[in-house]
Amino acid sequence: MVDPSPLLTQNSNLQNKIVVSTGRSSSLKLLQSIIVALAWIFDGQQTFITVFTDSKPNWKCLDLADPICKSASNPCHLKPGSWAWLSPADTSIVSEWSLECADTALLSLPASAFFAGCIVGGLSLSTLADSVLGRKMLLILSCLIMSLAGCMTVLSPNIWVYSALKFVCGLGRASVGTASLVLSMEIVDQRWRDRIGVLGFAFYMVGFMTLPIMAYVGRNLSWRLLYLCTNVPSFCYAFFLYYTVPESPRWLMVHNQNKACYSELHEPNNSSDEKNDFYSSMKILCTSRRILWMLLAVMATSLGISFVYYGMPFAVRNLETNIYVSVGLNALSELPASLLALFLTVTMNRRSSILTLTTISGLSSFACAFNTTIGAARKLQLAAEVISYCGACTAFNVLMIYCVELFPTTIRNTAIALVREAGLLAGVVAPILAAKGENNRFWSYGFFGLVIVLCGLSCRCLPETKGSELSDQIEEGENNSIGNC
């Protein structure tokens, strides 16, 4: 058996040089990390934009004395000419393409196609950040695909073309958050690692929170305008990123991109380059059974959290409250979630934080599963919904930082992408469950609460990483993969 000690010693020496290098120009590195973290804004906008562009507008009876029209809960079975939309027809795809009588599967198709695209994009693109492209170039490529597809949705003539473009948009969006998180946290040293990770989530909140504001301002304008307002800045950001941010020194190190790496570290180049194939990180991941089981446990936790995280904004219309206020409160809850995540990453260990947060989120979701007509009870349910969503946001934030610390550099981006992939499976199903929950909330809020509690238990066997240094090679990751069950 080959003794791994010389390899680990060499990696440790170069890792120390990386730490010294980042500390030597900490202000510049910090600024570059903030620029990278800005990508989360566009990630958050595209994730939930269909909540507004695909919503059912309010309608009215043209003849107030018509008893049939007044008693109807929706205009689907009313005679043409007996009712009208309160807003112009192009404010939503439902009114523009006459989808008021479409079933829930068709109405949720664009959102589900988007998350399906995220799954395909995560599987096909994310490993490139660990192999041939690197973190920076994958982030730029993902932003370009996402923004171009988003801009092209304005040309959609029907829901089928629209859904296809949403799929491509999701394909690009899949790696935006992952590459941004990994690159931003690898650029800075350990002192700033947690803070930069949480800052990315705060930017995600900014992106999410701007959606209800822009949608309300343009509530009587075309839904296409909302896509242009969110995707054109993303397109420009990709070019700005290319000229202002360097590649991760850690990625350059483990892939023997020596000329660039040692130039970044101000060290002489004494070794040769190594060729990597497109999916080398996936092959490396499958060679370690311990890390593979650790990955499956984190993926299960991500799945449960994501049912609440992605499902709540779509199910909030079932509470019969103002959609702009409800979604705005959800978006605003991302801010305390980010602050709470920062507090927990500093004061508590990762596993206890996730277990506590998933339990609180699940119980709060259960409280929203009961139908009520009492005004005070509806307000309490709205508060419970915000608490549940905030708990899921915080748990997701802590989980993402946890994943950066769990997995070594050679597979880090791939592993985190797979963790997000598990969450995106929930993103595909959640809009359908939310639509089904219009008649029975247990299909939405009840199911969301049950899954997040059960799946949250899977992180109980994971190792603790608080205060540890990032590992670079698979051998180092295996030493940290022993749990405490």
C-alpha cells in the first residue's frame, strides 16, 4: 500500500501557503468574494418568479345581479362575456393564454419544468467545476445560460414553449448558487468563511424580496417585463465577474494547474500539469464508500428541508391572504434566517442546529394544514407559515455551509450540487402538491411538515465540522467522515 503521508504533507504545506496568500491580501479577496456572492441575487429571482408570472389574476362579474356568476368560485364554467379579469390579460400567463380552466398539472408545468431543468443541469454541469472548467468559468457559463433563456421567455407564444424555455433557464440556474458558494468561500481564509457563506444567502434574500416589489409595481403591466428586469442584469453581471474575480487557488492546487496556482501564491512552479476528464470528480466520489454514505445522509436532509423551502411560496395562496404581502413576508424572513444562520454557525455545532430547525419548521407547517374561516386563526396560520419558512431557510443555510466543510476540494462542488439536486426533486413536486392543497391543505402543509421532520433526522449520524479547516484531498475527507451514531 502506498503511504499517503508524503502526499498529505505536501498538500498541507501548499494549503498553508494558500492561507498565507489569502491573508496577505485579505481586503481584495474579501471584495472579490462579495462580488461572487452577488450571483445569489439572480438565483433567488429566477427560483420564484413564476409565483407572480403564472398566478391566477382576480376576476369580476360583469352583471352584478347574475346569481350564477356571483356564486361561482372561479370563472371556468361561466358563459363568455359574463365575467372579466380585473387586470389586463397580459399580466399573467393564465389570463393571456386562457388557462383559467386548465388542470393543476398544466398550470404547474412551467415551475416543475424549471426545477426539472435544475436537476438535469446540476447533474450535467456541476461536476465541470471540479474537473475541467473550474468554479469561476462554470459560474459565468451558468449565469449566461440562465439569463439568455430567461430573456427568450418573452417570445413565448404558448405554455409549451414557455415551459421549454423555463427548463433551459433551470438548466443554467442549477450551478449558479453552488459555484458561487464554493468559490466565494474558497477565496477567503477561515476567519471570513462563515460570514461570506451567510452573505450569499442574504443576497439570495435580496433577490427574492425584490420580486414582490417589482411584481406589485408592475402588477398592471405584462409578465414579460418582469423577466427582462431580472435577466438583463444577470447577463451583464457575468461579464463583470469575468474581469474582476480570479479562479479558486484551491481548485488550481488540487488539479495541478501549477502556473496559475503558483502565480496566485507567488511561489515557483516545480511540478507538471495533470489532465482531468469531465466527470473525474464523480468517479472520485464513488470510490469512497464512507463519503458516499455521508453524501446520501446530507441529500436526505436537503430533500426534507426543500419541500418547505420551495413549497411554501407556492402554497401560500391557499391561506387566502394577499399574495404580495404573503410572498413578501416569506422573502423578508430570509433576512432573520441569514442572521440566525450566522449566529448558529458561530455558537452551535452544525448537527444540533439542523435538527432543531427542521423540527420547529415541521411543527409550524402542521399548524397551517387546517382549514379555518376565523380571521384571527388565519393570521396565526400566516405567522406559523412564516416561522416554518424561516426555519427551513435557516436550516438550508446552515446545511450549505456544513457541506462546504464536509467534503474535500476534489469533489466539493459536485457533492454540494448533488445535495441541491436532492432539494430540487422537492422543487419539482412541491408546486403540484401546493396546487393540490387548494382543496385539502394536508397535501401541501401537512406533507411538507412530515417530510422535513423525518428527513432532518438523517443528519444525526454526520460528523461535526465546526472550527475545522477545509480539506482538499479525498483521503482527508475520509478521516472526517466518521459519524457519532
